[in-house]
Amino acid sequence: MKLVPEDSSLYKHGYEGDDDMPAHIKYMLTQTSLTVPINKGKMMLGTWQGIYLFEHRYQAKKRNITLSFIGN
């Protein structure tokens, strides 16, 4: 069983298409911001860690990614 079924008959909201409501729910269930420590100009990620960008819509859309740096 899928966590968020992509069956438009299950949802009343579909303003932007069949994938509209499932995309909203998936957005709420996935992380939308991330804090990554940086040391000497390199991201301090663990051996098996990575950063991924997920698109929850059927068709990819242009997205902007904002980076904010805090500290010295």
C-alpha cells in the first residue's frame, strides 16, 4: 500500500492536475529545508549521507534553490 496514493478520485483538490493533491501531501511529509555544517569550505556529511532533491509532480518544473550561510 502506498503512503500517498496517486488516484485523483480520492481527493477533492486537483486545481493543477491529477498530481496536485498527492504532491501537496508528499511535500508535507518530506523535509523542505536542510542545515548542513561546513568546515574549511566542505560539507560535513557522513560516509553514507547525501542531499537529494525530489520532485513530487508528474512534470518537472523550474525550481530555485536558496543557500544561506551563517557564521564566520
